[in-house]
Amino acid sequence: MHDTVFANQIFSVLKSKFTKDTIGKAISVKVKLSPLSHVTKESLFNAYRELVKESGFEHIRLDIEPLDLKLRCHNCKNDSTVSKVVFKCPHCGSQEIELDFDKEFFVESIDVNS
């Protein structure tokens, strides 16, 4: 279900920036997806492809990259950036950590041919 919501967000961004006549200039959309979102890269890709069928937006390449998470260790006080969910500090191994993330998903950029 989240995959459909995220696919709709991508499509909404594209429709707000382009029309069927000008969308030919857009070649790819880069999105960031949190490992905490419960959405896989494949399910988001499939939901997007299903949503844009016969819309004029089918040719847009979807680049889905992991969203890095910020981790703070309460034991050694180190801050780290991780791209996968971890349950201990990569510096000291403590499980007294806090994951800091404010978004599960966002459109980072749209690449356009000039």
C-alpha cells in the first residue's frame, strides 16, 4: 500500500512540472527510499509502472536509491550514517542507539534533456 502512495507522489511531482507535450525532455527521476519504509525497490518500481501506463510518462526512468539513516550512539556519543537498519553502534557495538529519520521517501531530482 505504501508503494502505491509513493508512486502517486512521484507521478504528482511529474505532472506538476511537465505536460504530456513537455515530458519528453525528462529522462529520469531519482528518489530516495528509507529502509524503514516497508517498501521495496521492486514494489515501488512496479507500482509506478502500473500507475503511469498510457499516460505519456512511461519512458521516465526511475532511479531508486536507499535513503541514509542517521544513527546516534548514547554510549560512545558517535554519530553515524547507515543505509541499512542496524541495531547496534558500528563504532562500539552498543545497542543504546537512536535512529534519526524524518522521511520515508522523497523525490530527490528530475534529470532533464536540454
